[in-house]
Amino acid sequence: MTFSLPIDAEANALLDRDPLAVVIGLTLDQQITMEKAFTSPWVLAQRLGHEPTAVELAGFDPEALLAIFAQPPALHRFPKAMAARVREVCRALVDDYDGDATALWKDAATGAELFTRIVALPGFGRQKAQILVALLGKQLGVRPPGWREAAGGYGEDGSFRSVADIVDDESLAKVREYKKQSKAAAKAAES
């Protein structure tokens, strides 16, 4: 299956061919739109003049990477924090998986093991890890036994809760409606 997020075709193509771009996109997917988060790996590659590797980004000079992230239009609402986070995630990939993003998931024997590997990444809490498990299962066919359970509600077939479920404008609208309802419910529970 190929990515068909409602973003630039070249950004989708990068997500299709570069697993690191998928991990970076999900790393950036907080406090900005999903479209921005998953387009930013492509913009980063354009600014660098090539598709970066985890080894390259892990060793990148922090100030130089910040300058690339902050260049208008910034790759994220918080370029300093997110440039550092991308470096941290890439360092973890280098240290634990020889810089190969696919090694994060390719030989995971179970969904629980896949979840454990992902949640160990810097900045990947329970929810973000479940979303990546769901994205890998639903969009990329990475489906070790128990992957849906490891993904929690995000792994449910026919759900529209996250980027894992977005394949077109209609599914994007359904995910946005779900998030809107979830926020309203959380706000009501606080009252």
C-alpha cells in the first residue's frame, strides 16, 4: 500500500520510499496539523538537497539543524524543540537499530514487542506509539500478531482516529471530527 495522505504528491512519495520520513513525520505530529507534520520530512530533504539518513541527522550540528528547521516557513511551530527531538530519535535509531528505521519494526515478533520498541523512542508516549503501530499496520502492512491490540483503539478496523486512518480528504474530515469530539468530551469531563 502506498501513502495517499492529502498532502503534496512528492511528500507522499517520500513517505512511501523512506521509512525514516514516516518516523520523522510522526515525531513532528504534535501541536501542528497532520499535513504539516508529514510534509515536513519532504521539505527537510529539499532544504538539505538530499534525503537524510538517521546517521546524518543524529550527528548533525544542533545549531545548523535548528537553522534548517526554523527557516521560513518553519518545519514546526516549535523548531528548536523539534529539531532536537528529531536528532534524539535518529540517535536512538542509530544506537539501537544501526540507523535503519525499518529495523524498528521489520522483525518484531508481536504487536506488543513492536509497541515496546516504538514507545522507547524519545518523545513517543503511549498514544504516539499506538498511532505508529496502527499506521504501520493499516498503511504499510506491518502486522505482527497482536498489532491491533497493541495499537489500542487506533488499530480498530474502520476507525477514524489518527493519521493511520487517513487516505483521502473524506477520511481526514472523519479523523478531525473524532478529535474534535474527543477534545469536547475531555473538556466536559474537566468541568
